[in-house]
Amino acid sequence: MQAMEIAALAAKIRQNIARVVVGKDDMAQLLLAAIFARGHVLLEDVPGTGKTVTARSLAKSVSGSFSRIQFTPDLLPSDITGTRVYRPEEGQFVFHRGPVFANILLADEINRATPRTQSALLECMEESQVTEGGVSYPLPQPFLVLATQNPIEIQGTFPLPEAQLDRFLMRLTPGYPEDGEAVEILKRFQSDEPLAELESVCGCEELLQAQEAVRHCAAADCVMEYVAALCRATREDERALLGVSPRGMLAMLRAAQALAMTEGREHVIPDDIQRLAVPVWAHRVIPRGFGNAAELSRQIVLDAVQNTPAPTETR
């Protein structure tokens, strides 16, 4: 697929999502960039801002299997990945696949599950497979985890460890709608249920072709040097206990390649890096001290972008 074809595919999916979700076109574009980059997304915001609706709208726009898991403290790892079941007629144990075996997995309120259960997703997200009884079972492709969590409510929740946060390509915050968008939401849902009427607009094969194509998006040496310099700036910041790792650096390159292709470009530009800096890196930075850790992490990334010279075109 060429860049213009990927841009047309992305626009078609965004328009379909917009039939349900009002005023979140920028977030929808970042979601699609994550999908095309084979990455997973964490949607984090206060209740009622459309996290689950956005995830379900994206899943319905893309034909393929879909599973939703409501994470709770009593959820077990086998409830996600599956377990072996004894079949008397066959005289042996047979692996019964769990809901993780889907193209789109919605992990709702992921921080309500225990760390043991949360860790069951690590292998799935990193290697796209489940290992049970010494046997590895590949997950269907494409495979995307859309997880939601509420950062305000802490009672009965278990914060995601850094190792698992690092598995998410992006962390996005839907935010509250503007007044005009709020009125449009009221009108749209007054007598209809747009999500129930939503239909798919593309197939899994198209997504796989797009995922393969974005890997060939060009990135100049100066752009790669810019990414490396930004990562170093987050690590050298005195406010940071842990800066962006090499995994985060590679994640930025993949995300920037995908974002460029969704805009019809065959090459990455510094603007792509700057636009993706907070969604891709803020959740990977661990600040020192107390206070609002998420806001401080975000500020560390923004300061790195502001203080690091971006490459310019030579003539």
C-alpha cells in the first residue's frame, strides 16, 4: 500500500468513528497510527469521557473479532488467556482459548485487576502469543489491546507497573467536550444509539497490509538523531527518576512512521515527533518526588521538546 492509500483508509475509519464519537478526530488519528504501528493504546481519563465508547467504535469500524474484558479484583489470569480443560472422551487436557484471542481486545478498567492478572497480558502484548503448558499459541492478527483506566479513583485499584506501561505504544486522554460538542452529543443520542448501528468499513487484510507498509516509511538520519536527543534529554532531566528507554525510542519511530503515512507522506518529519512526544513518552517517564506524577512526566517531555533543537531542511 502507498501512503495515499493508507491516508484514505485512515480517513474512512475516522469518519466512521465520528458517527458515534463527537469532536475527537485528533485522538482517532492517533489511535489509527497506533494500530498501523502494531501498538497498543491506554485510554486514561475520568469516568464518562467516552473511553469505552471510543474503543468500541474503533473495534466495530474494523471488521474482525472483538472481545471485552471487565477487569475486577477477582479476575484470574486464566480468565484472560484461557486454560486447559480435561475432555474425558479424548482422555486428555485440551486448551480452551480465552477472550484474548481476538483482533481487538478491550481491557476495561485494567487497573482494577491484581498485578498477577495484569501481568497475564505482558506476553500477549509483547509477543502476540499465549503460552500454556509449555505450548505457545499465536494470537490472531492484527492484534490490538485498547485498555481503559480511571486515574482519579484509587480505592480498589492496582497501578500498572512500569514494565506493563512500557508495553503501551500510546497513552491518550479523551478529555471533556467543548460546549458545542456537548450539545451535539445530546442531539445525537437523544433518540438514537449510533454505536449499535455502526458498521465496519475495512477488513483485517487491509490493516495487515497497512501495518507492513508503514515499516517502509522513510526517516532521515537527522530525524533519528533528533529522537535520540529527546530521549537523552528526558533521562538527563533532574526531575526524572527514569527517562525514555531504547524501547520508547523505537516506539516513537514506529508511531511517527504510521502517523506520517496516515497523512499521506512517505517520510517522517520533526513535526510528527513533536506531536507524538506526550502520547508516546509521557507514560514512560517516572518523575522524582510526590505530587501529580502524570502532569510532571508530561512537563518533562514537553520541556525536552522545547529545549532540544529540531532539525531543519537544508537547501
